[in-house]
Amino acid sequence: MAARTGQEYIHMITKLKPVLWFGGSKVDDPFASSTFRGLIESQAALYDIQSQPEKASFMTYLSPTSGMRVGTSFMQPKTKEDLEKRRKTTQEWGRFHAGMMGRSPDYMNTLIMALGTAAEVLSEQDPRFSSHLREYYQYCRENDLALSHTFIGPKIRVSSESERSIAARIVEENDNGLVIDGVLLMATQGGLTDEILVVSNSSASWLDLDPCTFGFAIPSDTPGLSFVCREALNYGGSTFNYPLSSRFEEMDSIVVFNRVLVPWHRVFFYGQPDVVNKLYRESQVSVHITHQVLAKNVVKTEFVLGILQLMTDTMNLGHRPDIQEKVGEVIVALETLRGLLFSSELQAATDRWGSMLPDYRPLLAARQYFPKLYPRMMEIMQWIGSSALMTIPSEETFQSPIGEDLIHFLKTNNQDGYERTKLYRLAWELCMSSFGTRQVLYERFFFGDPLRKAEELYRSYDRSDCIAWVRQFLDAQGKQG
Ligand SMILES: Cc1cc2nc3c(=O)[nH]c(=O)nc-3n(C[C@H](O)[C@H](O)[C@H](O)COP(=O)(O)OP(=O)(O)OC[C@H]3O[C@@H](n4cnc5c(N)ncnc54)[C@H](O)[C@@H]3O)c2cc1C
């Protein structure tokens, strides 16, 4: 099968019958529910974009196995042109969702591509496992599957066998596969994708075979698997009222395994924390993913800048130095992110898997920068928006007998009250609503604990040249003195 269309995706998703708990009930048909429908339609639109004739040349490529046109976000980049194509694909999709879908399909497609091309690493434990992962990557690519993932375990700190009983763990190993029981937190879009990739690693090096360490992928409707959704952050209905959450509410869920059988051909590794650590390290998955995330975040920042400028113009604030300075701060941020993205591509080099690997250094800088930048941009939006973020009547109010009055009362020098409200409802959703607050939380944490990421940057960043230069500088001073 080639890159799929939106209709093919919707057909697949409605056929799937995952156990999805929402608000105390099981959801029989997510597509029929106003909570999930907007997201499913947006995913479908993304799939349609990749097969539009004018986009297909960069959003798809010829599969190395089937010769069909498959999604570029699955492509192993072998040249700098491939990296550029991958970036353009992410940004094309990103422009549709304005950077709000952290888990548009390209995120997981990139991840599975990086792991799949480095599958050889797994042959240490069992050569069959490397084939499983390689074949799974090809299966996802050829069928254009959407994946969610869950990596993090429950919050109980595991120090004894009894405490370990909450976390998802292997409770049986038999001829058919591994049986998994317990819980993992959390999966964005969990239960709303074809399959879920599960990678858990408790790093319990004191055990010979750690039952909490495994990697596998299974369909979202595998018997025994269920997803417990959080509260919805969309309120249903009108895109005027809720321009973002009505379409891009990704939903997060807790993933529960009730004696789930994972067939052997879907097991990628188990029991050995060293193996998973090695796979992460040697596949360079973080590098590929960070390149995708940064490409998306450039688009997200462009969107924020556009909103800020429209707010500034609508309220005729552009002459004020404090507003100019704040908008300027976002311009500098955008250019910094663009610079980091291009620099990572310019300095890319081929790795041992034959992949054109972007330079990690600018990507690491972006990974540290964006979790701080994004909340700051939302703060700037509040500063510029002020009370106008509160005078945003709903679409229903504009359709009521006082609607005409409101169009008049809320007008500015260059916009009528309706158009002004449309813009400010967008700004409100982004910087003030529960949907917007989740976006801030997402950008802070989805990549992992920022503190540990800062430690990693400190440990790994090569600054030996800088140190050597300063030493030379000091030595030269000593000689002169
Ligand atoms: C919106 C959203 C979507 C997500 N989607 C997914 C998903 O789809 N799949 C998935 O697997 N995960 C997902 N995550 C989880 C994400 O990977 C984690 O949030 C991240 O790894 C941080 O882990 P944690 O939330 O358990 O925080 P913790 O590790 O519990 O940290 C909480 C706080 O304590 C601090 N802290 C922790 N340890 C220390 C220490 N030793 N010293 C000092 N301070 C410390 C941290 O800095 C942080 O501020 C998502 C998270 C969010 C917010």
C-alpha cells in the first residue's frame, strides 16, 4: 500500500475497536464522539495533504522495498537533500496544525525509522529481535500506520519486588510471546492510532532479567490493552469559538495492560536494560527526533509571531516601544530557531547506518531553548492581549439579537467586532485556555525531564576547543608579562 489517504485512515480507525475509557464510560466509536472527532479529522487531512499532486513530490518517496510512493517522514535520510525533504514534510504538516499536534504522524514515523535502521544493535540479545524491529519499521512505512507510544512508568520508585507490581512488567513468557501486566504512563493519542509502541526500561541492573524492561509494538485494540483518557480540553463544536482545540486536541491517556499477549514477532528486546540503552544511543534516535521537533517548532513560532503582529495591528499598538520590544523578542527567537535548524542540516554527516545525521549540537541547543521560550511567548501574548483576551463573545452571542451591537461595540480602527473577536479567541485559546496550558506543559516536558536534559547537555557538549583557546590566550599573556 502507498501513502494513505485521509479516507483510508478514517476507515482503519473506525474499524479498530480499542478499549478507550473517557469520563467513566467506554467509547465505542471515537469518530462519533465530539471529543475525538476533531483530531481524527485533522489526522485524515494530514494524510490527504501528503497525496496532493503538488506536494507528493516531497512528502512521499519511492519505497526501497515495494517501489510504491510512501511517506517521506518514514524515509531514512541519506543525503542533505533528504534531510531537507524531511524538514519540508514536517513543516507542511506543521502549517496545517500550526505546530499544535506534537504527535502528528511524522513524530513517530521518524522515531520508528531511526530505531528500524539501527535494528542490528538488537542482534546481540537475539538475531531474531533485530529482524522483528526492521520488519516492523517496513510494515509501518508500507502501510502508513499511525503510532502512539508509551515510555514512562508509574511514579512509585521501584526498590522492591512488591512495589514493582504496579508497573507494566513481564508476568509470563510462553511459546506465543510475552504476557504483560501493569500500567505505563502515558500515551498522547493513546487508543487513537493504529498501533502503540511500548518501550520500558527500569534500569534495574541488579536483576539478571529485568521484567520491567521491554520493547514491542501492538495494535491499539489488542485484547487486554486499555487507555484511560484525561479530561477533554476541547468543548466541542464551533471552530470560531475554539479554533485550535476543536481540531487539534490530541488527548493523553494512561495505558493499562491486563495480561496482554505480545506475539514474539512483535518483541524487539526484553529483560536487558543495557540493550535498550544501547539501541537509544547507537540509533541516534534523539538526533532524528530533535530535527523533526525543531522543524515543527519553527512553524509553531511563526504562527505565534503572526498572531502577535495581528493583535498589535488590530489594537494599533505598533508605535509603542514596549510592544515593539516584545514582538522583537519573538522575531529574534524565530531567527535563532531557524538558524539552529539549518545549521544542524548544514553540518550533517553520514553515520554508521548510512543515515545523513543532522549535527546534534545545534539541536541540543534548541531542545534546551524551546521549553523556556514557549512559555515566554505565551506570556508575551498575555502582555500584548491584556483585557482584549477577555472580551471575546462566543459565536452564538454574535448570532443573537445583541450580535449586531457587539460587532459595533468591539470594533477597532481597522477591524469590526466579529473579526477582532475571531483573532482574540485564537490568542485566548493559545495562551490562556486549558488547551493552551497543556501546550505549555507539553513543550516543557514531552522530551523528558528538562533538568536531566540540561545535565546531558553539560556532560556531552564538546567545548575542548574553547578551553584550549583560553589556555593559549592565558599562556600568551604570561609570556608577554
Ligand atoms: C502533555 C504531555 C504529553 C506527553 N506524552 C507522552 C507520550 O506520548 N508518551 C510518553 O511516554 N510520555 C509522554 N509524556 C511524558 C514525558 O515523557 C514526561 O513528562 C517526562 O519524561 C518527565 O517525566 P515525568 O513527567 O515523570 O516527571 P518527573 O521525572 O517526575 O519530574 C517532575 C519534576 O521533578 C523534577 N525532578 C525529577 N527528578 C529530579 C531529581 N533527581 N532532582 C531534581 N529534580 C528532579 C523534574 O525536573 C520535574 O520538574 C508526556 C508529557 C506531557 C506533559
